[in-house]
Amino acid sequence: MTSLTQRFPAADPLEAGELVSQLRAEPPGGRLRVGDPRIIEFVTKFARKLLAPATARRFPELASLGFFLRKGEIAKALSTLDTSGNALRFPRGLVFHVPPANVDTIFVYSWALSALAGNHNVVRVSSRSAGAAEAVLEALNAALSEVDSDTAAAITATQRMVTYDRSDEVSGALSLAADLRVIWGGDGSVAALRKYPLAPHARDLTFPDRSSFAVASVAGWQRASSEERRAAAEGFYNDSYWFDQAACSSPRAVFWVGDESGARAAGSEFRTLLAAVLETKQHVTEPAMAVQKRVSAYGAAVDGLVKQIDFQGNGLATLELADPAVLPREWLGAGTFANARVSSLSDLVPIVLRKDQTVSQFGFTAEELTAFAHELAGRGVDRIVPFGSALTFSAVWDGYDLLSEFSRLVTVQA
């Protein structure tokens, strides 16, 4: 059988059957429970590692992760779990996580919430992961060496992150042992993992292909101060460029909502400010990516989707849509954005599909956004957030309350 490399806790390779046996055993100090103090102690120690200035400067996305895992944030998330009445909440059991390779940190959010729900976890970390993922694994192992021996023993017995070559035998064994399988990635990844059967009581929690777009109010932009406009451009940069626009919540199109002349002026100023952010951040577009953007842009033009293309250096490409209703949702290359104008948010309702996840917004009131969500009525869009918050992870993701999904209720009646 294919051996698994144990990345966290760092240890000798082992086979899938041995790993399952270890994770199924009762840990030292007793079974984990929802909000287990041992898990909280470890996760908060790990969060402090991520928030260290050297790490946060090198990988800004890890600072966001560290903030999400602070003790106060954990307490806030756990407080949302409903255990009222005669219902008691317990862990689901063994959770098998299969995260994507293109977003280095998503596996940590998934694992951490599941661990806080008291589950034993095995996470398959892609062998293609690098950079931030490696920093995460180093921080996890460093945090483990600093907690007390009882906590370290419990973590070692119940939490594993492994790497293994593609193997039907290993994926099949881990799937069959799991009480819950969590699949992040594209539709193809979900379909590929689903060919491995689960136990009859187990189920999948899937996060397939999603796309996202941005909306900006022309009136809101005109009301905004110059500082607010610059902040919007920087927030949009963070939403779009941190993961080369490959994250499911990164916007791939911008809709300006308002009159035509105002939209033209606001869009032009916004792109100028965004180009300035790219220069300030010293953003570098690799040659292969620059070629990819041009191939995608000209391909969209040939297909009749685009009526005008504007390249501002290699970092920013704007594709003016011929018809706002015909929206290219596929990834076209980092820094490539479809652009269009609509008169109102209501005009976007027929365009939205179930695969649309996040709407990043600037300049709208809460009342306008709430009315838009009600008009959508669940046909698509799971999140509406301000510019700069598209990549901010939440315990509610893709419409799932993750802590609830990672736990189960037992009712007791006398």
C-alpha cells in the first residue's frame, strides 16, 4: 500500500490502515468534545505563530487566518452553536478533508473548525502546496512543541495532515473510514472523490466550482471621498490578487450600477487607482501569466463576448462585455476582469447562477443589498461583502454553517 507522509505532526511515514486505527482510538485524556479546551489551547497557540510579524509580512493571508483563530474569535464562533432544549451537541467522528492545491490556506480553516467541533481529522495536503502552506505546517509543528504534554498527546492522537501520491487504495480507505468527507476544489475533484464509497451513515460536504463578481454603485462612488476610493481599490486588489484570482471568492467581473456616463468615469478612475496599487505593491506578473491573459482576452473577443479590451501593463486587463447577461465565469488569468454597466442591482438577478458564490460590493446601503438578496431568493450568491473582504473566511461558508455541519445533535427526553 502507498505510504503517507505525515506533515503534521511530523512523524515517520505510515500506511492508511495504520493511520485509521490510530485516529479511531480514544485519545489520552479522554474523548474530544465540542469546544474541547485542549483543542482551543493548541489552536490559539498556533494562531499566535501566524500573527508573528515576520510570518504576517511574508504571507499576509496568514495574518487573516491567525485573526480568525484567536481565542476571542473562537469563543464567538462556538457561542453560535444551538444546544437549547433537549438537544446535546457532539462531534461527528472522523473527518477526511481534501482541500484544493490552488488556495494554500483553505485546509486550515476546514481543519480548525472541525477540530473545534471535537472531531478527529485527517487532511490530505497537496504535494503541490508551497509557500504559505509550508509556513502553516511549520507553525503547527512549532505550536505543538510548546503546549503542555497532555494537550500535545491529545493533538497527536487525533489530528493528522498527510501527503500521498494519487492512490485509489489510500483515498478509498480514508473515505470508507470517514464519518464525514469534506471536498474542496473543482467539479472534477468532487466527482473523482465521490467514486470512493463512504460508510452508509457518512456523507459528503462539498465545495465545488464557484465563481464570484463585484458590484459598485456609481452614486456611491461619487459620494465617496478620495481616501475611500483609494481604500476600495486596495481592498479589491487584496480580494483579487492574493491567490492570482483563483480563489472561488475572488471577483472575475465588475458591474457598475448606475447611469452610463457616471459608470464610465467611475470605472476609469477605479482602474487607475487599482493600477497605482499594483505599482505600490510591486506586483509582478509572470511572463506565462501575461500570455495567458492575452490568450483569454482575445479568445473572448473572438467568441463575441467582448467588445473592447484594455491592457494596463501586464497586471490589469479589462474586458468590456458586449452583453452583461453573457458573463464569462471561468478563470481568464490573474488580473483579468470582465466589465459592464447595469442600471440597477435588479438587472443582475436573471444573470446570477447557482455557482455564483460571493458578491463584493462598494457604495451600496445595507437596505439596497438586503433587497438584492431577497430578489435573488436563493438562486445563487451565498455572500455579499465589502471590497477587501472577499477572502475573509467565515464559519458560514457557501451557505453552510460549518460548525453545525461538523457536529451532530442528540436529543434526550425523560
